[in-house]
Amino acid sequence: MVELKVRKFGNSLGVVLPKEVINRLHTGDGEPLFLIEAPDGAYQLTPYDPAFEKKMTKAEDIIGRYRNTLHALAK
């Protein structure tokens, strides 16, 4: 567990993530992070966009259905 303190940044509030947390999240300056609320009310901080995962699942379905067409178009 890592304790974070909420600090004032201009007119906003924020937290500073320690270097070891940044390394574990595989992120860096300017990279997006996503705060996801779980069904039990807990929060999870992740570098992975859950909306992107849904889009990729849909894309994989389309690619599977149209594999032959896409293969012919790729020639």
C-alpha cells in the first residue's frame, strides 16, 4: 500500500505519484491514467483505457467475420 496526500495545484487538487508507482503503472509525464470505479465502490488507477478494450473486442469480432474480404483487400 502506498499512502498519497492530496495537495493543491493552482485551483485544483491532485496527488503526486511516487516514482515506484509510476514505474509499476508503466506511465510517464503527460500520459493518461484512468480512475475506474469498481462495483463494490472501490477505485482502481490504471493506464489502460477500458473504452479502448471494448472497441478492440468489437474490432476483433468484425475482423473475424470479414477475414476473407479483408485478406482480398490487403492484396
